[in-house]
Amino acid sequence: MELRDKVAVITGASSGIGEATALAFAKRGVAVVLAARRIERLEALAERIERTGGRALAVPVDVTDRDRLVALPSVVTEAFGPPDILVNNAGIPGGGEFAELSYEQIERLVRTNVLGAMYATRAFLPGMLERGRGHVVNVASIAGRFAPPGSSVYTATKHAIVAFSEGLNYETEPRRVLVTAVNPALVRTEGFPMKGVPSFLLLKVDTVAEAIVGVVRDRIAPERSVPRFLAPFQLFRVLTPPLYRWGIRQLRRTGHRSTPAR
């Protein structure tokens, strides 16, 4: 896809991967619509982009608010024209022993991480299909392919996003609209501080942002691991399940802890 003069909508754009992705697209001449709950941060990011000659619009959006998402395509079209790219990046952490999570925490995780992406995709997809072009990128996680201990609900939400992306891509690909799950490894962000994880094991948000841009530019679907060398480890899980499960149990014994649910 030629990126210049395209229009991208990015949820969870107020920080972390979403912010870096907005900057990466804007640098390539893409008009970006910044969607998140913290409007003051979005406006500061939009001003930063516009100071360098880009085009940006800050729109306060909670992805669990279905009505707000349904109205968003009209806002985008009025500002910049029909949207070509949707990046579903909004998400929250969900670590902790399952038996200790409240029902409210479980529901919030599923509503934000799964239904939020589905609602946004449902709002923008019909227009893309009608125009015969577009790309939906769902930011999942390497946890969408593996099941680390201590984050069963979060992992389940990311598995759901990977499956949703693959299944939907088979529906939309014949009509020239692609859907891709991008699965980053460990990334330290405001929402995912990764306490105790050595820096050399962590990806930079810019690395993930560039991977998202590359997926859209090169029309890659339905999945991309970041970094790429993680993809073959899926074969390890499938071909040697006892060894894989032994490794996960060893991880648990080391005292591995995920970022707790909010």
C-alpha cells in the first residue's frame, strides 16, 4: 500500500505502542486520527505531529463505548476522508491468579481487549469493504500464541484476537481488505511496566510501531510476530507439547509474575 495521503485510525494512541505507531504513520504522510480516553495527551500528540507538517486529529474514545465507536467513522471522514487503516491497539493488563480476580476485572479485560477491537472493526469494516480497500491491524501479543502462567484471562483475550484476525481475514481478503494480528514480545509501556524484566529482553515501542507500518505497507496478513524469530517457536509448542509444557511449568516455578489486572 502506498501510505502517503492515506488515513489511519489508532486506538489507545495516548501512550506506548499507539503513540509510537501514530508518529510512525504521520512521518510517512498518513493523516492520523488519535483515539483514546485521555484527550489532553491526544491533543499534545496531535500538536506534536502538526508541528512537523503532519495531519492529526484527537478524538476522545473509550473502546468499550459501542455507540462512540459507531459514530467515529463519520468523524474521521469529515476530517480527512474515508479511513484506509484501523489499528486496534487499546488494551489493558490482566495478570493475577484467576481465583482472585473480581468479576468486574474479568469483564473489563474482555470488554476492552476483545470487544473493543471487535466493536471498532465492525464500525469501520463495512466502509472498507464497500470501497474495496483497507487494512485492520489488531495489536495482540505473543501471549496470543502461548499461555504464560499468571495471566489466564489476559492470555485468553489475546488468543481471541489472533483467532478473530485470522478468521476475519479469510472473509475480507477476497474483497481487498486485510486483517492482521501483530504479536509483539515483551514491551515496557506505561500500562505494562514489566518490573523485574531485564532490558535486553524488552522490545522498544518504536520497533513494534515500525512492524505495524510494515504490515500495512507490504500487505501482510493474517499474522506477524515481533520480532520475527519468535514465529518458529509455535512449531515447538505444536510438535513437542510435553517439552513445551515442562518449560512453562519451570517458568512458573521461577516466580514469574504478570502485570496485575486493574
